Amino acid sequence: MPPWVEQVQDVKAAYILPGNPDEQDPADRRDSVVIEYTSGDAGQRCTAMRALAGPEHGFIAFTPTGTAVDSNGCLSVKLGS
């Protein structure tokens, strides 16, 4: 796990999702840091992760209300109804 992950608060779980070396897009070949948060907005969490980690990892942020991925510009997708 990258050292910057230890600076992140409200974390339920964190892990690395291996990239796919067969993907055409280099961004899809990167490993992604996946963080499940206990609270907050997924889009805001994803944006903050991007600022901490730089370009070497992808990011996926899960919160109780949504999920966001850096490859879609950290647009949050709402979970549930």
C-alpha cells in the first residue's frame, strides 16, 4: 500500500486492485488503490486521493452512498435509492 494511504481518515478498508496488463489504455494498466470510506462523498474522496497519489496509481473510492473512479473524472455514482 502506498504510504500516503495512512494519512487518509475515515477508512473502513483499503487494498490494491491489480491493473490489467492487456488493456490498451495505459491508465487501465495501472494498479488502483481502492479505499472504502465510512462517510463522505465519493467524488470528493476520489479527488482528494488523486491529489495525494499522483499519476502512478488509479483510484476507486467507495462511501456508504456512492462510488467514484479517477478514470471517469471522479464523478460519483450514487448507490442504492
